[in-house]
Amino acid sequence: MEFILFDLEATCWPEGTPGVVQEIIEIGAYRMNPSRRVTDSFHRMIRPVLHPHLSPYCRQLTGIEPHEIRNAALFPKVLEAWTEWLASSGEEYVLVSWGKEDEQFFRSDCRLHRQDTSWLDGCYYDLKALYRQQFRLTKSLGLQAALRREGIEFEGTAHRAVPDARHLAMLFARHIDVWPIP
């Protein structure tokens, strides 16, 4: 069994902006074996179709610049590369992200682009919820707050898929034996 620790970034606007649909613009992931060893990584940018221009808010939050998505592949092509990468080791895997939003983004973009979602079925875990439950916290923490609680210093740019996935992998590895994941 392998663990796919991943993060997504999506188009975004200030809270309360009406009539906008978010689309995935970046995927970052690390493949980890049960021995806590990262064995591979994945990173792709995605060109959004509904709102092809990033809002100033999104650019400021993520640091993603328009040129990074302008020539990126569309979601169906990136999804094909993603699912091929997931299957590339030949091992069974579980998907792990911080929060349930990433699974929802994948499902939403798959609907938008008429893509299959069976690769998501039954193999997704929300580490944010598991962390709260495991440590009996009264409220959920953001990833950076959980890292601070664990004494892990965040390095890199927050709200970028690769650094967020890397730190998620560090947090996951620290408690790999306690997560109720097969």
C-alpha cells in the first residue's frame, strides 16, 4: 500500500464574490511507502477554462502568475497524466490531503470536463479530520497551525501545491502508525 499525499490549488476570489466556479490550477503530490520513504513526486499546472485569467486575489494568495497557467495543459490532459502516475508503481494506493476540499475540487473538475471519477472512490482520506480526531482537538487546524503544533517549520511558499504537499507528507510520516488508514 502506498500513500499519495497531495495538494491542489484552485482559482479563487475574495470571500463572497458571486457567480464564480473554482477550477484546479495546480497539483502537487508525493508518493510514500509504509516505511515513510518518499519514492516519487508529481507536479502539473492546469489552464482553467471558465475563468482563464487569475484574479488579483488568487495571484496574491498563491503566488501563481498568469504565465504559469497560460500555456499549461487543460484538465483532461493533466488528469490523464495524474491517473497514469497514480497507477505507475503497480501498487494499491490511498489519496491523502489536508481537508475534504481537494476531493471536491477533483470531482467538480471531472464533472465539468466529463471525466471519470472512479479513481477517487473509496481511497480518499482527509488528514485534517483524522488529525483533529486522533489528537482530540476541539476544532480543526489549518495545515500551518498543525505543523507549528508539531514543531515542523514551514519552508517555501504557502498555498502552492508542492510545498503544501511536502509538508503534508512530513506531518503524515510523523504519525504514520496511528492513522486509521489501511
